[in-house]
Amino acid sequence: MSNYKINTKCVQSGYTPGNGQPRQIPIIQSTTFKYDTSEDMGRLFDLEEAGYFYTRLQNPTNDYVAAKIADMEGGTAGMLTSSGQAANFFALFNICECGSHIVASSSIYGGTFNLISVTMAKMGITTTFVSPDCTEEELDAAFQDNTRAVFGETIANPALTVLDIEKFAKAAHAHGVPLIVDNTFPTPVNCRPIEWGADIVTHSTTKYMDGHGAAVGGAIVDSGNFNWMAHAAKFPGLCTPDESYHGITYAEKFGQGGAFITKCTAQLMRDFGSIQSPQNAFLLNLGLESLHVRMARHVENGRAVAQFLQNHPKVAYVIYSDLEGDPYHELAQKYLPNGGCGVVSFGLKGGREAASTFMKGLKLAAIETHVADARTCCLNPATSTHRQMNDEQLKAAGVPAELVRMSCGLEDKDDLIADLAQALDGIK
Ligand SMILES: *Cc1c(COP(=O)(O)O)cnc(C)c1O
């Protein structure tokens, strides 16, 4: 891990060209890699030496970018995946198996909720969901003998709740399991969960890291802080010999800083093949080079929009942890002192009908399900993604009819506010 500040890491970490080598990260557009002898290749297969043999498992372009993200998060190792979904699945499945149990914050991305509560349940992995606002006692009570991981999102998509990372880390560690934090929304520019006790960090790089809506991707970073061997009985996959790799014990051979990512690559990437394409890794790196500059603007625009909406007579409420009076303001000041992200949610006084009129009135902000890229977009779940639900069902799902989620892009904030103002004026 380098000692540079996060702004420098965004630009420079991960790839250092030698004399006469390309300044920009080369895209290694090759499925396979050539060796002089079978024995050379054999040493790679035995994990005796580091190197590349097949891009389903590893590719140099990806590894440069993964090393950058690991450095930005303050971790010891990282890997890229084909999507954020794959990152969260791999991070959990690397230490869970049939019969395992997860403790997860109930305030998480819908895709991750489905992954855990439906698909992983079919694999025999059960989850207890807890409110992110639960007391330490309630959190403690959620653990079982077979609990293997705790999961939460720094800023939840779309609820925008802020996770008390220290509270969740303390509980996880008291029960001898790691805390996995999805840090997609703040990015390591605005929060580094490892500094607050998280053990594994995941990302949907599709969002701010790429930042241009160009490439779907994910990333996993290991802090190197979790002592697997001290809890060896819980983590046999890391702490006992892997027969599919000639009896290697990952935690012994690769140590605390390398075991998790090596196992995740050697087993899960080998078997599931959810690799990011090197082309997409290259695009991701272009995004990372300006991430620190862009996040500051996303936050600036988010703040300006949130303040404007808060004072508007047609707006019932605004959800943005940067605002004083937001239920998560105190946690945000602790974990997100430079701001969180550019996503603001708000409720319109006129319910579903007002929301529909408002959405039709928008000129600059596009209607999209996406968030966190350069162009501002808005979503009213009641009239789009959740339109089959009635008002009661919408409320229960945490997306009441009047709710609009706005992802503030990188445009001029005056133009964004003017667009909102005229769309709000259209509501009778
Ligand atoms: C979008 C998102 C995901 C899923 O990522 P994909 O890249 O779409 O697979 C996971 N977590 C959070 C917080 C997200 O916003």
C-alpha cells in the first residue's frame, strides 16, 4: 500500500510502466498466454508462481486496475469481476457454503437482496436481515453458530441510509467473522470502510468508478486484517487443504493479506468465470483517473439540489444525509465528512399523480434506472419500475408513490435546479 493521498492514488496507483513501456495501461486482449515449457505452466497451475495462463481467471489489464482499487481502499489485494452482483456473490460465497448463515443490513441494493434472500437461499445459505439502525443487542441476537459473514452498504442504494460501520464491525469480530461492506456509492474517495473496521470491501464499478455509464463491472478488496487461522473451524475453505489445488492451504501459503483474493480467483473465478473484460477494465481505469475530481462535483451538485428541494413548497421531504436534520446526518459527519455521493431522494406532496407530472416535465434530467454517472437522471419507481404495485405495496417496499430518486451528474448545478424548478412548476 502506498502512502500517497487518495487523489494521487486515483491517478497513479496500480500500474508503473518501465523504461520505454506504454504510459497508459495496455489492454491485453488475449485469452491465453504462452510458455516455453510445460513445467513453467505447471508451476502457475500449482500456484507455485504468480502469472497468467487463461483470461477466464486473470488478465494483466484487470490486475493493474484491481491493484489501483485495492490501494485506494487501503487493502492488501483486489480483483475485478464482471459486475457488482458478481463481486458481492463472490465475496460472500468465498467464505460461505451450504449450511452457512449471513447477517445483513436490510437496507441494501435490491439486486443484492434478491441474490442473498432468494438465490443464495437455494444454495442452502440463509440470511438474517437487521435494520441498519438496530441496537448492539439486536445485532448481537442476529448471529448463529453457523454465521460466516456480516454484510452492509456504506450508503444504501436506494434508501440512502448510512451504515454505522464500526458498530457492524465490532459485532462481526465479536462473533469471529468478517464484515463485508459494499462501498459503491461513496467510493474510496469519500469513505474507506477498512479504516473503520471492515474486512472486505466490494464495489459495483458500474457506478461512480466508471462514472460514464460505459461498462458494467465489479471489484473486491481484502483488507488483509481478518485472521482466518484464528477462526479456522469456521473457514475450512481458507484454512484446510484445497484438493482441487494439490492440497494448498490458502491462509498458510498466501498469508492473511493474500489468502482471500487468491482463493476467490483460483476457485470461484475458475469455476464461474465472471471475469471483467480487459476492455472494460481499461475504461474503468479511465474513470478512476478522474474519480476524485468527479466525486467532489457530484457532491456539490447533490448538496445544491437537496437544499433547493428542501425549501420548495411542493416537496414533502428530502433524503440526503448531508442535510442537517436528516436521520443519518450524524453518521454521515463521522463516516462521510467530505460528503457522500450525488444521489438525492425526495417526496412530492401530490403523490403518484404529482410524480408522474413532474417526471414528464423534466428536460435536462433523463429518466433512467441507472445512477451515479456523469449525466443527471431521475427515477420515480411508482410510475416505472414498480408500476404494478399499489400505494400500500409501494410504501411497504420502501419506495412510496411520491418518491423520486435523482442522481446528480456533473452538469452545472444552476441548470439542474432550473430544470427541477420548471418541472415542479408544472405540478398543479
Ligand atoms: C448497482 C449496484 C450493485 C450491482 O452492481 P452491478 O454492477 O449492476 O451488477 C451492487 N451494489 C450496489 C450498492 C449497487 O448500487
